[in-house]
Amino acid sequence: MFQDALRNIVNKADGGIAAIVMDSNGIALDSYTVDGATFDINTIGIEFGVVLGDVKRAAKSLDAGDAHEIAIGTGRLVTIVRMLNDQYYLALAMSPDGNIGKGRYLMRTQAPGLIAQL
């Protein structure tokens, strides 16, 4: 359903590994992973989706406005999670030396098309 957009994001983001569209309950709607990836994008999406929920609650309690995006960097992986709407989000896993800015840009520009398909 979302394969073309997810493949586009991963392949055009230098260092892209995988992308997924998930709902707030941790159910994957679609995902794309490059061959040879050592990470499971479903698990990444679920775990960091929980973090996104915490960030959203914190932003609301601080009266800072809605949280739209978070990025989590570790020694072996950078994951960007972007809200598509109140129920769905897009996650992109990248290598730490990848072009994070380009990954964020691709997620932002692909988001309207993904939202239209929901």
C-alpha cells in the first residue's frame, strides 16, 4: 500500500535502512527494508512509537504545542519518527553516518501522500 513511498524515502536518504508506517497501537500498515538490514523495523517502530507517545504527553503538559517529530540516535542506528496524524506515524531507520537532514526532508515531503492513502 505504501511501498513506493517507503522505498523512495529509504533509497534516497543516504544511509537509509528501513521505513515503516504504523498506527498508535503498534500495528504496522506497511514497511520497506533494504536487503541485508540487521535491524527489525517493526520492533523499532513499536519501541520508538512508545517514546513518541511519551514526548507527545510531555509537550502537551508543557503547553509547547503538538509534537511532530523525534530523532533518536544510538551507536548503530538513528531513528526518526514523524507523526502523520493523531493515529499514524512514519519511522525511518538510518545508519548514524547517513544524511539525517535528507531523511527528515524526504519524510516531510512524502507525508502528504501517505496521509492521503490512510
